[in-house]
Amino acid sequence: MNASTNLLDFDLEGLAAFCEALGEKRFRATQLFRWIHQRGASDFEQMTDLAKSLRGKLAGTAHVTALPVISQQLSADGTIKWLFDVGDGNAVEAVFIPEDDRGTLCVSSQAGCAVGCRFCSTGHQGFSRNLSTGEIVAQLWFAEHFLRKHLNRDERIISNVVMMGMGEPLQNYAALVPALRTMLDDNAYGLSRRRVTVSTSGVVPMIDRLGQDCPVALAVSLHAPNDALRDDLVPLNRKYPLEELLAACKRYLAHAPRDFITFEYCMLDGVNDQPEHAQQLVELVRSQGVSCKFNLIPFNPFPASGLLRSPQARVQAFARALGDAGIVTTVRKTRGDDIDAACGQLAGDVKDRTRAAERMAQRRTVVLHKARPGVAADATQEH
């Protein structure tokens, strides 16, 4: 153990083991966990019900550190997007979406993505690395406590978390599960399993493991009704074809907190939005016996994709066809379009903005060196 240990990396069980290694009782971990996650404390001296000796040990071995914020953008509809620096020129994004009955945070699990879906701008930038548990949790930790101050409210703001940001969560399983457990823990964020959603493009073995280890709501990026089309749109389908994927979904339902799987379906003009595609979807889910609902997603075009958004009338006709077959179907309302925060848009130009942020940081360093002795330069104003 050394001062580089970020306590955001631990779920409660991990934090208890850390405290025991310091020679402390396990119940101290619960107190510490509450200070960090419920109160947003990062200074151990603020944690007044911890013994002074423990605070001293923590100061010498650990820290609570959020990710540096490169930028923050507020949409006209209230959506907020943050770009976080995760080092080595990489950045990830998180998006807060306010609604009347909930506050949803979209969280990233990887810097970039290796799956390479044709319609996703994040995938087109390639894969850099997995995030640590602490880097996943830090997005929620920062957003929750920023929003409480920003909205001048003491109660919890974020009621739902969706692992639908950058990356394929189930390809970062070892870091994902402790992060989910922290989100669910009553001593941290106390989120319901029904209100924490993992979205996957279909990593079949990990779907089965998640059902055993930490079953939360599951969303599957389907996007096609047959293997030939899905092979093209979602390359992972070549490894885990639709029959295997839907069988895994059916197995997951035995453990899931909801009695259905959500299938995400990005509507692509002339590609997967025809009446025959809707009929094939109906036949697919019926043949596999998977209880499900469909979420139709308007595509957010970007030049490298070569794809276009389906016309609204065709989206509605597609939704009616599924609905007439008895499948609950919704059309996702796009949010945060004006700040590129909608589905599939995350981090399309992250690398350019990261380089700009590095140049900005260099300029700040010069300003700090020029500041008069004893006068602190405020390096946060440019955010």
C-alpha cells in the first residue's frame, strides 16, 4: 500500500480488506465508504467520526481523487456532458440526462471501444484501454456531488445509471462488477438493481457471468434481425451469433431484476428499417422465447459511417409493426444533440479536445509560475 491507492477503486468489501490491512476493524470501512460516496468527502480530516490515528494512516496510504475535467457542456434541454482526462492523451465522457421522474447518468467503461459497430462514432476512434473501477466510479462520484451543489439540493440527484457510454462494459468485467456493487450499496449510492443498466453488444460468456455475480438490468445492442446484417453492423456477432446471444438473454432473465431484456435498435435509413426487418425481429424473439422490449434509437449521423437516419415516419411505422405483434416498443427521445451527447455520439472528437486541453494546461502552468508569491492562480476558471 502507498499513497497512490485511490479509495474509489474499492467496493465495500475491498475497502474493508484495505482497512484490515491497516490494522483497523472492518466497521471503519463502512464509515469511510459513507463519507466518500454519500457525502462526497475527499479530505480525510473532514471525516470527523474516524479516529485521528486512522485519519493519519489514511493520509499516508490513500487518497480520494476524481478524474480531471477537461470540459463541461450544458445542453438547452438540461443535459450535461463532461469530458474526463484519463491520461496518456485519452479521455472519456459521461452524460447526465434530467427527466421529471429520474436523473440518469450515462457512464463510460473504456477509453474507446474495440467492438467497432458501424453506426457508433466512439467505435470509429478505436480502442485505447480499459478503465479501472475507480475511473468508472469517479464519473458517478463527481457527477452526483457536482449536481447537488449545482442544483442546491441535499438529496440524491442521480437515480439511474446506464453503462452506455464509451466502451463495451462486459469486455472490462473485472473492473465493472466492483463498480456496480458500489453503485448498488446502501452505504454508497443505494441504487436499485432495476435502475442500473449494463448495455452490451453481446459478449455471451460475460452475460452469463453477470447473471451470477451482479444481476442488474440488461440492455442488448441488437440493431439487426438476422446474422448476415448484424455481422456487418456489429462485428462481435461473428463470434456470438444471434441464436447464442438470445439464448444467453433468456438465461439471464432467471436472475434479472426486470422480467424483460431491453433490445436497443438503431434505425438506419434503408439498412435495417424496412417492414421485413420488423417482421424478422418479431419472428426472432418469438422463436427464442425471450421476454423483451424494444427501444428504437434515431441514428446520429457522422461522416465516417456512410449511414443516414431513418425518416421519422418509417421509425413510427417500424414501432407500430412491433407493437401490433405485442412487443412493447418505445422510440428514444434524443437528448443533448446540441452538445453531441446523444447515443453513439460520445467522444467523436475526444483526441482533438484532449490535445487542446493539454495545450491549455501548459499555458496555465506558465500563468501559475508568473503569479505573485502568496497569490494563488485559479486554474479552474477556464472550465
